[in-house]
Amino acid sequence: MQSFAQKFDAIVNNIEEVIQGKDEPIRLALVCLIAEGHLLIEDVPGVGKTSLAKALAASIDATWHRIQFTPDLLPSDVTGVTVWNRGTGTFEFRAGGIFANVVLGDEINRASPKTQSALLEAMEERQVTVDTTTYRLESPFMVIATQNPIEHEGTYPLPESQLDRFLMRIRMGYPARTAEIAILDTHGGAVAAVDELAPVASAADVRAMIALAQSVHVAPSLKGYIVDLAEATRRHRDLAIGVSPRAALGLQRAARSRAAALGREYVVPDDLKELAFPVLEHRLALTPEAQMRGVARGDVLADAVGSVKVPTGRSG
């Protein structure tokens, strides 16, 4: 696990060359990649959402595409389309923007629900079906989507089925004073610093890290803890929808990745507690009564997590 942690830190340090003062969001994004999940970055404009996605893609010597989501974007722009080639007299498939190792979906909530739904199969099954033909997506594969939570004009809220396919939702937040001064120094030139990043890992390295993370041990007591956390959200009086079995699986995968990144071959309760909010909060749906009372999903999740007894020891 030591070599895993070293490679993980090398990628983090490379991203921090251009994203100052955001160690936690960077590490969560990389944990998400190693856990074979997808990431939703939600925050106000100008705090580095797109830069983080581009820097992560640039740090890995793999293919990446950017899809700018707009109201007139078509599903075929995302998945691809079959066209007639007059020269060969045959139909041929022209791949859309989803065919890359890292896909940046910028301002995803600006596209229509029909276009957003074009991502569902790719995100869950890592394949795309066009005109009854299925095309596999290469590993590693990650969708990093950004959205602005405060601007509602001309946007379409992501449906629960779409949100559930994002392993994590994170926020960048404003930088600390010293970090913001460093940003003024780093990004003061005409050329964007992120475009100058050199990759420090290959797609093969990432695939090896994914395989290694999957071998991290999760004790039976911790698997029970994950299920109990999920059950606590399903029973909570303020929640109409608790977390799904997909979310429980995602929490386990993310915890394994975090443990490996910290040089451990086993998951501890702190891994699950640290990841519960980025992995679970966005999947919860409040009851109408809770919404009217102004209850926050984060507070409800904190209440649910606090009601579950944390297992002790590493038995099993």
C-alpha cells in the first residue's frame, strides 16, 4: 500500500501546483476516481470547479473530453451518432464526448433532462448503446460534473436517479487568505497554469490503483455499520427517500480508496465517517414537512449518523 499512497500523493501534489489551499476537495476527487465513481462539484462561480476537473485530467496521461452543457445540447452530442458514409457505402459510428477516461460535464444542470439522461447508462454500466449497438467505455472512466447551486434561471435540477449515480458531491468553498494571495501570484500571467501541468501517472497506473483498492479489507462489523447508516436514513422522520443500496456500495468503495491512500490495508470507522457526507448527503430527499420547516439535509444526515453506534476494533 506504500507505493499506492506515494502515487496518490504525487497526483495530489501535482494538482496542488495550480489549485491552492484545497487539499480536501482534491483528495476527495482522487478517492472518487480510484473508487470508480463519478463526482459532482457544486459551488458558486469562480472558486475553481472546472480548474480542479481539468487539473485532475491533466495529471493523468489519459484521454479527457469537456462537454459544455447548454439548453440546445443533444443526447447524440454526448453519446455519439451513427451516420451513413457515402464513400464506403456503410453506416459508421462517430463517438460523442462521453468516450474518454475523464469527462468534464461543465454546468450539467443547463442541459435538458433528456440530454442529462444520456449519461445514465454510461455512468452506471460504463457503456453506451446507440441504435441497438453497445460500445464499452475504457477504464478508468469518470464523469466530473459541475453546477452552480444558486443560479436557477435556465437550469434543470438533476433528478434523483441522476444524483444517485454520482458517488460524491463536494463543494470547493472560498480559499483562505494566504491561498488566495498564492492564486493571484500563480494565475497572474496570460497562460492558464493548468494547461502547463505534466501528467504524473498513466491510465495503467490508475487501473492498478483501482485493483489494489478493491483488495482493502472491510471487517464484517464495518459492513454492518454501513448498512445501519443506510437504514437510519430510510427510517428518519424528515426523509422521504433514504440512501440506496448503490450508495452503501459506493461508501464501501470510497472507504477502501481512502484507506489505501493513507497507506492502510484495512478500513477503519473514521474512513466511513469522513466520507458519509460527500457520499450520502446528495442522495437524500426531504419530506415536504421538513422542507417547510427549513430543515437542511446535512443536519438530517448528521442526526442519522449520530444515531448509529460506531463499531470498535478490527474484528473480522
